Amino acid sequence: MIEKYKTQIKILFGIRICLWIVALASTVYWIYYSVKLHANGIYAPEEYSPLMRPVLHTCVGIAIAVICLSFVLHAISIKIKRAAVE
């Protein structure tokens, strides 16, 4: 019975790692996009903001969503561990 719980916890941990990788990739992408805009000579706020805002909002939204989901999966893992002890 305990092996079943260990397997579930390992699967949840693997999913959480994947979610954190997605959050990292999303963050790295908007930073890359910002640097790319600067490399293209776009410095003025009236040019930079309209180009950056959609990318930034999407990427930050993705990062926040997957991090929250990761915390939910962590709470589920804790519940499984407590059930295994009992």
C-alpha cells in the first residue's frame, strides 16, 4: 500500500517540476523579448509598451498560473503523505 503512495507522490513531483520549468521558460521568454526590442532600437515608452505589454501579460499570467497549480499539487502530495502515515 505504501508503494502506491510513493508512486503517486513521485508522479506529482514530476508534474510539479514540469510546471516550474514552464514558469521559468515563460519568464525567460519575456526577458528575451524585452532584450530583443532594445536590440532593435526600441527604447521610447510609447513604442516599447504597446509591443511588450501583450507578451509580458501573457507570460506573467502563465507563470503565475502554473506556480499556483504547483502549490495545489504540493498540498495534494502532503495529504497523500499524511494518509500513508495513518
